[in-house]
Amino acid sequence: MAQQHAHRLRHRPQPHRPGKSLAVVNGLTFGVHLLLALAAAEFMATRTWGETSIGMLALLVQASLLLRTAARYDRHADVEH
């Protein structure tokens, strides 16, 4: 009888984690952005048009990824509960 309970505990289904890949992408994007800001400050300060720089564009991309991840987690949170 003890084996039946142990068998169920070992094969417990893993909870669904929506957007896990997006969370990884957010972390990597932040890391790359941080490294570029520290190591290549002149590159990040390069103007693309007007007052807009590459660093500012990178920050906008990072913010859009964060918002997309938050929206995806929020959408799946309602389904599970």
C-alpha cells in the first residue's frame, strides 16, 4: 500500500507556466541591455533620428516584452483559478 502512495507522489503533474519562454527572454534582454550600457556606452548613445538613441530604442523593446509577459500571465491566471 505504501508503494501506491509513493507512486502517486513521484508522478505529480507539473503546473502549467504560461509565458515561461517570454520570462527567459525578458531576463536575457535585460542582461544584454545592461552589458551594452556598461561596455558600449558610446554605441548606446548613438543617435538614430532626432533625440532618439539606440539605448532608448532598446529600452522600448525591453518594456514591450515586459508588458507582453505581464499580460500573458494575467490572461492565464484567470483561466487556472
